[in-house]
Amino acid sequence: MTKITNIQPDMSVGYESAKVPQSLMNSSRKEFGKNGCPKLRLEVKEGKIPLDLQGHVFIVSPVGFEDSTYGKGLAVFNGDGMIYRLDLDMQGEVYLKTELARTPCFYADFAIQKQHPTQSRYRFYNWGLMRYSLILGLRDSLNTAFLPMPFLDKGEERLLVTYDAGRPYEIDTESLKVITPAGSNREWRSAIPIKQPFPAHLSTAHPTFDAVTGEMFTVNYGRSVINLLDTIPSFEKLNELPDDIEDLLSAIARLFGREFLQPLFQETRQVFEAIFNLVEKSVEAIVGIEVPNFVYLMRWDGNGDMERWRLVLSDGSPVKIEQSVHQIGVTKDYIVLIDTAFKVGVEQLLNNPFPDNEPLEKSFRVLLTRPQSPDSNIYIVRRRDLINGQRPAACDTEVTIVAKKVILPLESIHFLTDYDNPDSNITLHIAHNCATDVSEVVRAYDESAYQPGRSLPSRLDGMLAIGQMDVNRLGRYKINGETGAIVDSQVIHDDRITFGVGLYTYRERLPSGEFPTKIENIYWHSWGFWEELMPKFIFDLYKDYKHRMLGEEVMRNLPNQKPKPVYLFRVETETMEFADAYEFPISYMISSPQFVPRKDGTGSSTDGYILCTVLTPESETQDEIWIFDADKLAQGPLSKLTHPLFKVGYTLHTTWLPTISPRKASYCIPVKEDYQALVNNADETVRELFERDIYPHFENK
């Protein structure tokens, strides 16, 4: 590994301990650029805005709900999606437009909270990373990522906003309003086999698009009855447990602790899984519900029905997702799925099931929380096999297709693929988030991993527990798509730069408008080390991590070592070298890096700018946008932008579009037609809710 020679000098003094910026937990739901409120003109705090910026940067972030902001168990990933658009096409000025992602379930949630508060049995509650109603179903929050879709007709640039537990929705790039889901309810299958108006559609936050063929690919998956029995209690009954049972559970947890109970639980769980594997069909017959494992690969041309294939292994058994499919990739000849280290699914309903009952909630957390898998299960599908798939809008007969399974050591959340796959070799660029669990959050009762008996700051209740338990790594692999053989691999790391690898960006478009077939440079950001975000619970969960590079003693001594700050860095994929990096000051936190090509530039993979959101210790209420020269990160930001009303909190993924325009595409799923069959199975109150509070918002759709 070649060392970076132009890295920003170390700015730490006296080994100052990083403090998480308070503005992280203070995102705003205020919308700009609608209903008479003008777009927000960001102010230049430092430097100058480059005059050759162009296009529009889209950012999405969870911003809590009308009835709950962060804290008291609400995870920072859980919240209505706020769509931000930075308009860069006015020389020397940057304007911001925002819009909440208002889906049918958004209006149902709002109506029950604000207009019909007496109907509490229908209310949505925050359950870990999800928001769920026992009667109505799962919220599709649309708060995670985007997918640009330049279909072959070249008529317009279309854009999806996405979520791991819901259908993706297309938005109008000009107004930012939600227009239509990609696929009707009939075309998607719920992970929970209960008839509810808002089904639990597990999908991917990163569907993929082939600009050469004009096809979008995504997934829809669910789990077997074993997984459901393992993770779903009778919620209503659990909330009514007698006090003496609660006291008993709490006492057991306190007396024996996690070190004794959790391994015992895991061993007994394995025994019960083996038993259930023998009698699964009998269990399904008894309860009258079939809940198999299923993974559908779905394809869409932007105009007609969704087409799908059910994935099986070479022996005919179904592909089984253990955690989530946070991202998928496309090459010229293959589709790549990875079972990612981000626990999304019905088990998240037990992540924080009793926010108002701390002893009981704490007991369940100790007993049921499992670490992420330390390895990555990869599934490769040949595109030439995608012939005559099922169109579920018109036919119930499923079509199966074989996926090749490959196991890589080290877990991952995000990855990229080169489009070209010469000699059937897929090039995979992957971030290995070793012993890092971004599906776990800090709880109000959490004890510090480094100061025994001392609680973590209550102001961070709900923030990600990103005190990762080992150095993260970056890999480049060549995998043969036909045989599954790993032809070549190279994995790099740096004890400071890759301590907690986060989000990424790269140049996705050439000046011609075409997409590059090979990724030459990837920009990543890292979280660094935050003592305030390391609960003892998470430390203990991952202290026996099997791929460990930094020993447990080193991890325990981190607060006394040189700080590991946040970085924005670039990796050259051919040489797998850290080519450039900027080290942020202590107590600064960044997210959402986005590459913006330079106007009239050369088209090289570093010719442009990197924009990112930055949270600083200087303000408890406002955040910033920093702009870097993509070829000179170490020189620091060219410009810092802010505004007293710019409060974004913890932003997630981004995208860039060269132009925006009102949506012209005719594809649209009528809302009433989409939901009526599900609503007809519900009671009169639910039917009235849809007629009165949901359908009127979509009368023209």
C-alpha cells in the first residue's frame, strides 16, 4: 500500500477527545421553495464558490416524524425522508429547495396523529429503524438514496428515491414531489404474511440502472417462518406483560448479564432452528400461513409492468437473505447481489420495541441482538438467463433462475461494479465495514465502553453506534461470473484513514452524457473514532470478531491514543492506493459526498468537485456544505456554505443530475387502484381513513 504524501497535517493538540456535534440531532422539517416560501440562498462562510459548478445535487435525509424527533429511542435512520436539491447553475450562488417525501402511508400517519388522535390502535410507532402500525402495516419512509434513470428515449432524466423497507418512488425533479411507486402492490410481495394496507416490502436502497440497455433492476425479498418465529412476538400482548414478569426479565438480565445469557440464547436458538427446519411445513400448515424464503430479481423498463425471477441456488433451494440487500450492482453480463451487513427486516421491530418501558426493552436487547455476519454472501445472476420472466401484475406463475453463490471473508454494506466484465470477470470495488454495526443505535441507558459505570450522553440517544470495533478495509476483487472463482483480490487499509468507512461517490457521467465502463477513482468518507458513540453493549458484541486486525487491548485503549478523525479520501482503483485525503478537524462530522463534474471540463475521473454536508462543533443548530477540488482534497475546502435555517442533521446518499425538468413520463400507478384490494380487507375505520385522508391527495394520479 502506497502512503499518501499530500495528506493534511495532523491538527490534533493534546489528544483532544472528539465531541459529537449537537446539530447532528437537530434536523429541520421546514420546506423551502414551495407554498410561497422561497428557495434558500446559502451564504458563503469562507472561500469562494467555483464558477464552473453545474447541475443539481440531490441529498436525502431522515428528519424524524411529526410526533417524534430524535431521542427517546428514535433511531437517526428512522424518519420521513426530506429531499434536498442544491441548484448549482447560477454562477457564484447556490440555492436550496426541499420537499418531504409524501407517500400514501405518510398521509395515513399524519392523519392519525393530528386529525384522529382517538384512533390510537391504528397509530404508527417507532420500532428500531422502522415505523410500524399493528393494523396498518409498515411505513415506506423514502429516506435513504436515489437512482437516476436516463431511459433510452432520452425524453427526460427520471429519478427514484428509495428505502430498504419499501417500494422505490419516482419523483418530479423540478417540484421534488412524489409521483408514483415503481410497481404496484400486486407486483411486490410482503415480507410479513399478514394482510395490511401498507405491506412490508423489503427491497434495496440501491437499485441499479443500465444506461446502455435502459433497464432498472431491483430486488424484493422475505424470510421463512423460522426467521419470523425467531423475531416476532405478539406485540400487543408483550406490551401488556404483568409488572412481575417485567421485573423478572430485568432481574435475570442484571444478574447474569450479556456475557452469560446471550451465548446461551444463541446455542438454544440453533437447536430450535434445526428442529424447525424439520417441521417448517407443518408449522405453516398449523398457522395457515406460508412464509418461505424468497428473493425476486426485478427488471423494469420505466413504462410497462415489472418483470421478476425468483432466485434459487444450483440445488434448487431458495436464495436466503440473512441480513439485507442494501445494494445491488450491474455489469454488461451479470447482476450482483450482496447480503449486506445492515440488519433490515422484521427483526428490526425488536430493535427497540418498548421505548416507554426501559427495563423490558433493555432485557430484550440483551437476549436477542446478534452481531452482523463477518463474511459476505454474494449472489451472481447471468443476464442472458433473464428471459420470459414472470409479470406478477398479470400472472401468478413464478419463474425461477439460478444464482451463483460466492462467499467473501469480511462483511460489507456498499460496493460498486465496473460495467465491463472481460472474460466473464466481474470487478467488484467494496468497502469492508469490519465489526461495524450501523443498524444499532445509542440508547439512553447505554454505558460507556471506556468509562465503566458512566452513561453515554443522553443528547445522543438514537444516534448510530458508530464506535466500530476494528479498522475497516477496502477491497478490489475480480470474480468469474460463470464459475464464482475469485480470480484476483487486493485489500487495503490505513489505521487512521479507514477507521469507519462510510459513503462514497465517483464520476458517473462523461461529458458526452455516457456512463464510464470502468471506475478509476472512488471517493469515500470515514467516520473516525467517537468515544461518545461506543456503548459497552456494542463493544462486547464485537470483541470476539474473527477477522480482527486491531487487538481488543488496542481497542480498549483508543481514547488514550492519537485521535482518529474524519477523512474525505480518494482511492485509485487500478493501483489500490490512497491517492489523496483531507483530515477534518477534531469534532467535525461529514456525510453525503457527491462528485460534480466541472463545466466544460476534460472528463477525467478527478476533474470536478466534491460537495459534502459538514456538521461542526461551532453551532448547535446549523450545518454546512463544503466544496472541494476533486483533484486536490488535501488542500482543503474551496468554499464553505451555510445559513441559519440550514439544518440537515445526519444526511445519507446523494446523486447529481445535469438538468431538471417537470416530469413528462406517462407511467403512474393510480393510488386508489393500487390500495383498494388491500383496504377492502380492513375494517370500516381504515376504509374511511383512505377515502377521507389519503385518496384526495392523489386524485390526479
